[in-house]
Amino acid sequence: MSIWGKVVGAAAGLAMGGPIGALVGAVAGHFAVDRGGEALTGANPEAEVAFTIGVIALGAKMAKADGVVTKDEIDAFKEVFAIPPEEMKNVARVFNLAKRDVAGYDAYARQLANLFKDKPDVLENVLDGLFHIAKADNVVHSSELEYLKSVSGIFGFEERAFEHIRARHVALEDSDPFAVLGLERTATDDDIKRTYRRLVRDNHPDVLIGRGMPPEAIEIANRKLAAINAAYDRIEKERGL
């Protein structure tokens, strides 16, 4: 099912509330004229819609305050969410609605933090998605980094955890593979192997699907897993594991 059909269905069948609920209602109004709401399906359709709209809204708030959604930003979002070409105009519309929304980014971040308070892995995936959008112009600007750090704090992540997430989005040749795994360079070989196995297990698509994660979160987790594997490969060569 198209995520936009789910948005219309959510507006009709879920009492989501908060700034995300308000944005869902505003977005649904644009689509309901042309298509009816589709039946909500999946383990947790409210979470799926909230995750998608939340990332769009936070991405829009992070975008340059010039009133224009850039093609790079939309393309980056398309990569994360596998949006078909015919839906690209709808992504841009949601970005613009979120930009004009009087609610601040912190209101969206707090609602997501509350919705996924028992699923920090989902909140981490939100940050991964935002980092991907921030990198659309091949650099994460200092203002964007401060924004991401603030959202991370609202989500309840400590600074070390944020740096761990950030390390996954630095160019491979510049990143510290130990930081990508959330380890110090003094970590023992056994610690490295144990941490790597845990990260692979926790981010494996089958495990995430079993937890009822939305498909968008699973796609982001796949990208995270690729960064984790690349970091471990570098450590293997460095340590001779």
C-alpha cells in the first residue's frame, strides 16, 4: 500500500493527536480529493504513519529556511523511503506543509520520543534518516549537526550515543570504525566481536520485522547494517581478527 493511502486512512481511522496528527490531517486533505483512504494494515499502522510523517516533518524543519524544498532533499528522502516517481510531488507537498507549520521541531521530536519511548532503536532510525537527508548536499553543516544533536537529546540519547550515530554517516575514509560500533580503540578483540554480533543481530531485517517495525525503518536499518559491516571489516584488517 502507498504510504499516502495510509495517511488518508490514518486521518479517518486513528486519533493520533499532537503536531504529527495535525500534519496527517492537513496532508490527507490534499489526497482525499483524488483517492479514497486505503484500509490500514500492518502490525502497527499508527506507528508506521507517525514514523514516516515524523521524519518528513523533522527533515523539513532541518532544511534551509529559504522557503524552497531542494531536489537534493527530496531525492534523499526518496532513497530512504523508496518513493515511486509519481509520488515525488506529494513528498514535496508534505515538506512544504511541515515547513509552514507553526509547531517547532521540538514538538515533533517530543511526540516521536513519546510514541517510541520503549523502542529506542526506532528513534535511532529516525536520526539515521535525518542524517541521510542532511547529507543530501554531500556535507552536514554545523547548523544541521546542532539540530540533529538537539533532536537526539529530546529522544533521550546521551552525547556518546549521538557520536556513535554520527560516526556512521561520516565518509568511510574519515570515520573511526570503532566509533561506528560504539567502542573505544582500547576494546579487546572479544569485546569487538561480541559488540559486532549484537549490532548485526539487533539490526537484522528479520528481527526488525518481528518487532513490528515499519518498512521505512527497516530500509534505514539496512543502511545502518551496511555501515556496521564496513566498520567491522576495517577493524578486522587492522587487528588481524
